Amino acid sequence: MRRRDCGYAREKGTTRLCQSETECAPYSGGLSASFDSFWRAIELRCYTQPNCGGLDVADTEQSRTIRFGLFEVDLRAGELRKNGVKIKLQEQPFRVLVTLLQRAGEVVTREELRHELWPTDTFVDFDHSLNAAVKRLRDTLDDSAENPRFIETLPRHGYRFIKERVPDAIPAKPANSPLKHWGPLLVAAVLLVALVLFVLDAGGLRVKTLFRGASQPPIRSLAVLPLTNISGDPEQESLADGMTEELITELSRIASLKVVSRTSVMQYKGEKKKPLPQIGRELNVDAVMEGSVLRAGNRVRIVTHMIYAPGDQSLMAETYEGDLGDIFKMQREVAESITTKVRAKLTPEEESRLHESPKVDPEAYQAYEAATHVDMSGYQGVKKAQSYLEKAIEKDPHFALPFVFLANTHVLLANRWQSPNEAFPVARKLAHKALELDEKECSAHAVLSEIGWRYDWDWQNAEKEILRALELCPGDSSFHWLHGAHMAISGRFVEARAEMAKARDLDAIKSEPFAGEAVIGYHSRDYKALIDIDRAFVHEDSNNWLAHYWLGVGYEGSGQKLQAISEYEKAVALALGDTDPAAALAYAYATSGKKSEARKILSQWLRQSESSYVSPYMIATVYAGLENKDKAFEYLEKAFQERSSDLSYFLRADLRMDRLRSDPRFQDLMRRMNFPK
């Protein structure tokens, strides 16, 4: 039976929780009858009988604490302590403990616990969730099912708290206070002041009071703001940022909850703090969570605070503490608390993952976090990140995330700095290793999807892998973006726009929406749309070389060569040696009467290719611009033999290939590429 909040009713000097609606009705004082908070039900008591669920509880400060063994439960604070030290215990296991203590010595059935812990509209795998809650409770109490000290299991029936473990409550001391005579007048005065403040809505009192009296509004969207590093040590910034990203990733696995992406929330890092309701409005979310991280040695403390943004109402304020090696366990505890507070509907698979407690070597975790903060826009940055990741794997070969990240770095190398035949097979092996360690690691499936279309040219398997990533992490904007790009390259533009819209809904910050639309405009060869999109892109992010590159393609495809060259030159200046804009500039030079300028770029690449990797596809585009078809096809064949990802990305839509498309050799190449129909 679910207890109700009933207000204070004084009769015999002792307290107990209401056992029925009718029992508490005379004392409700007009409060809402809805049961919004388990904790308020503990503190708001009916003063009617000397016995409460099998425990004598007196109306004193001491009576708020129940002691057993080395442990004590503070009902007022909602805390469990051992030898006076607070122990972190999540809400559901704590509620199980309080429920059992209320009826110490009696059997509490599983069905009664179900009604106590989960509202009727909550969809969870009840048996699994209750078993997990009891297991966590036993672990915290150093108890066991086989040899119970506190909690006894009655198979297929329920649980019983062993009553002899709970001492009799301390009897109440008679009160002899002058407030006995003045109490009624003071109460009347307080009520009068409260009524005036309520009518005037001082400080939003009326709105907040009415909100608390009503059931919690549905929360379907959430922003996790960057956790604050309160250590004063700049080196711990990577820990705070990494935990923010991993918490967002963990929550993005919950299909029923929209979680704003990391790139959208990082704009609020380091600036003067805006009010949380304002941030909620800016990000268009129902709830906003902020918090802090403090590390001392190998101990980590996380403090969180979450509000319902429209009403500025606190939903959660909790502290988590543990060893660095238990960092993922703590993150999942935070995620579980959030899903409980927002009443998210969890699938059995989602519920199960939140109850897992993976461990990691602290040094491995630090090396991994260091890698995530390396600037990988250049070759040296990629190699530096790889050294950190290799150290992480050496320290903890069972830690899946470094394998995924290392796989990604090899995909990045294959794009520009290393032969695809060398880089992609290594990336594939690392991604499969990550899945051996964690079969639900969505990022590993995303890497395999990229390998599928970039290197294997297996378009069907590429789609299968990205859909699996989205199945595991439906709220990850980057996977929707990758799926949209895959659809665009495949010529499925309606589906591509739908996926990009989902990515934009999760990550509406700055240039991301423009990049998605630009990919679609490029592959659909809609050059007018590409100009419109990338003018806005350049205006929003003028230092992004891709914005200038795509704007140049739009101009070139529309016959505006001079404007195209201007944009390509800007892209080259910003791209830090990337060959994409340089190849576009060389082709534009070659087709606008500046062939000597094009040949300079080509000669430089031919010399460079003797000692380092240069994409043969990009060399082929310059030969195509210079109208040397035989050389163009020679390098296109080299690109095919090394399985260059430039072929799968560019060949179908590339305007630089238009001079070659009627040649039988080009048609044969298209057939061998196995593009989707």
C-alpha cells in the first residue's frame, strides 16, 4: 500500500506513517492527496498510535534515527550512516530499507514493494529492478542472502528485516515548554503571514506552492551542463569535461529521454553562470542539471543539482563519492538517479546497463581522458592522442573506450596521412576488440559503419552498423549525423534530411546544422542551395575551412569561377595542409586559364608522395582539370587499388569528374565501386 502525505496530526505524543487514506483525511489540512515524494511521507506523520509498522518511534529528534548494528538511518535527512559516516545509497535501495524497517519482523511481499517503489505508470522490468535494488542494499550493509544479518529472503514471496537487529526506540521525554501556551497564537500568526505572501505571490511563492501540490509535469528533455572543476587544478579540467561527456553519452542511451549534445552545452562552460531556467529556455529543454567534480588522490566526489526549468523547481540535489577506479559506476549511479527523478521509461536493457558496475584502472582512465583533450586537427596531434591511448590500453587491457578511440584515430589517419590499406584494417581490429569487451559500446559500431562505406564499400553492412549504434544510443546526435551523411552519399536525400533534422534537434549549436545541410547539398549537386547554406555557414563560423570549401563548390557548380577561387584560397589558408581544398583550388585554376598555378600544386604533391602519403584521388582531380585523361585514370586506379575513401565519398557527385564520366573507364570504375542503386 502506498503511504500518503497527511500533514501533522497530534494525539498521543507518538508518530507513525499513515496506513490508509481515510485514516489521514481528518488531518490533511487541505494538502494535495497525491503522493509526490517518498521522503515527505517519512517526515509528515500521523500522531495517532504508539506503534509504527512494528517499530516504536517517539516524537523526538532521536526518534528520527533508527539504529541497527553499525548502521543508522536518518529518516529526516534520508541518509544511511555507518559509524556516523554517511554512506551513498541510491534512492530505490534506500526506500526498500526504510520500508522493511517500518515493518521489521514482518514479511513485506514483492508486490507491496512494487507499489511502494514504482508508480503505476512507470514501465520497468520490476523483478530485475527489485533484485538489483536489494542486491545493492545488501552490498552496502555487508549482508548476504545466504547468511543474512539484516535482510532475510523468503523465496518467491518477499523480504523481512530481522527484528532483533533493531533496538527499541528511545521513549519521548515529556515536553515542558512555554510554547505550549503560546503555540496556537504563533501558529495563527505564521499562517496569516504565509497567506498574505501567497496572495501577493511574493518570490513566486504561489506558483511554487501550486507546482509542489500538483503532480510532477512530464520531463522529456534534459541538458547536462559542463561539470565544474572545483579543485583549482587546471589539470583536472579534463576529468570534469570527460565526466560531462560520458554522462551525456550514458543518458543518450535512454530512448525516452532527449539529451542535448555535448557541443551544445559546452558553450556554457567558463562563462558567468546564467540562471538555469534561462539556459533551459535557450536549449528548449524541460530540465537542466549542473554539478561539480573534485578529485583528491584517487578519490572523486560529484555533486549534482537538477531543476525543472519552466518552474525553477529543484528535482535533485545529490552527492556521489568513490574511487577513481569506480568512476563509471558513479556515472551510472548519477544517470540512474536522473532517470528516476524525471520518471523516464526504461527498457529492460537500459535498466540492466545502469545497474552494471564496471571498474577501470585509474592510470588508464587518466591516460584516456588526456587523449580526449588533444587537438587532432593535425598529424602530430593524432599521434600524440594515440600515445595516450596505447598507454591506457597497456594499463588496463579490459577498458573498451581506448580501443574505440584508437580505432577512430586510425580512420582519421586513413583520410589524409596514411594509406587506407594500412590504417583501416587496424581500425577494424580495434573496434572488434572493443565490442569483445563491451558488446553494447555504440561508438564501436559507428566506427565499423565508417569502415564499411569508406574502405569495404559494403554499403549494406555500413548501414546495419550505424543503425545498431543508434539502437544502443538513440539520443547521440553524432550518430544521427553520420547516418544522415551515409544516406546523402547513397543518394537517399529525403532520409538524409530526416536524420540531419534529428541531429539538429539534439545539437542545434553553431555550425553543425549548416554542415549537415551542406553535405546533402554537395551530394545532391544542388549548387544554389549550397551557396545559400554556406553563406550562412561562413557568417556563423568564418574560421571553418569547410564552410569556405563548400561555398566554393557552390560557386563553381554555378559557373562563378572567380568567387569559387576566392573561397578555395580562404579554405586552403585555414585547413592546415588538408589536401581537399588545395585539390579544389588546383582544379579551379586549371579550368580558368591558370594552368601553371595548378601544375605547381601538382608538382609539389608528386614530390611529397615519394616520402609520405598523398591521396591519389586528389592527384587524379588535378590531372582531370588539366585535361590529361590517361593520367587521371592512372591515379583513379591507384586510388581504387588502395581502397581510398575519397572514391566512396567524392566520386559519385564530384563536379571535377564530369569531364571523365562519358569515358568507358569511368563507367567501369563506377560499376566496381558497388554504389547503392
